Amino acid sequence: MDIGLRLKTIRLQAKLSQRELAKRSGVTNGFISQVEKNQVSPSIGSLKKLLDGFPMTLADFFAEEESETTKPVIYPASEQPERGTGNISYRLIGSGFPERNITLLRETMPVNADTGHDLLSHPGQECGVVIAGRLLLLVGERRFELSPGDGYYFDSTEPHRFVNIGDTELHIVSASQPQGR
């Protein structure tokens, strides 16, 4: 195990500077720098002190390395849970990924389907690409007609609506991320 890299990864995930971690754990930031560069190998006691700054146990420090290598990578179609209602299908990709920050959907809308008369609005941003069919996208007062290969990206706090205007099923791959992530 690369202890230095592991410590640096955890520190950055916790959004701590070396100086802040040093202050929390009672060691110098120079010592943290040396550990992260693998210039020194910390004793168990020193490592425990560093981990108390997060806080994290020694067991978690070493166990996390194993679990990170076993995070799911592939999500077969049969393992993409349905999140849609009515006649619109939203298949969530990556539902089993720990601490998932992005919502990735495989969307299917039958002919003449839409997301409803009321426009949608929620925090974050949204983007996608039309794979098959034709999409009418309304964002605020603006109207856009998209064909296969066309993409969109907008601030999803703006009221929006999706309508299948083609004569075949509409297929979209979309992603969204809440603000602040």
C-alpha cells in the first residue's frame, strides 16, 4: 500500500490543507508533506495521530484501500433501476457507486410523451444528447428542436420541459449534478 498517496487522497477528499491537518493532528505540516511524498514512513502512533485529524481509524485507513478497488465499474442494462413514472423511462446508471456525484440516465420517451404540462425546475445543471428520435426542449421561454447527435446543457433552475416530437421513441442519455458538488 502507498501510505503517502493514501493519506494525500483522504486529505484532499476531506478538503483539508496540509497545514489544517497538521493543526488538527498535532504534527507539523512538514511531516505531513514528507509522509505524502513517501520520504518518511510514519510509525503506527504517528499515523494514528494523523488519522485522528479526520477522524478515521487505522482499520478504516487500510480497509478503504481495498474497497476502492472493488467499486463497481460496469452497470449492465438489467442492473439499471427504473426511476421513471408513467410512460417515461429513466434508467439510472451507477446506482451502486458509493458517494455518486453525478446522475446519469438512459431515458426513453414514447411517441407524443412529455415530462408534463408544468415545467420542471431544480437546483444544479443538466446536459444530454439525443441518441434517437426528435426532442422539443423548452427552457424558460426558449424552444429548441433536437435530432440524433444534438446535445443540450443548461442551468436546471430555469423552468424546462421535454417533449417527444418525432414519430418514433425518443432516446436520450442525460447527466445532472446538483449545485455545490
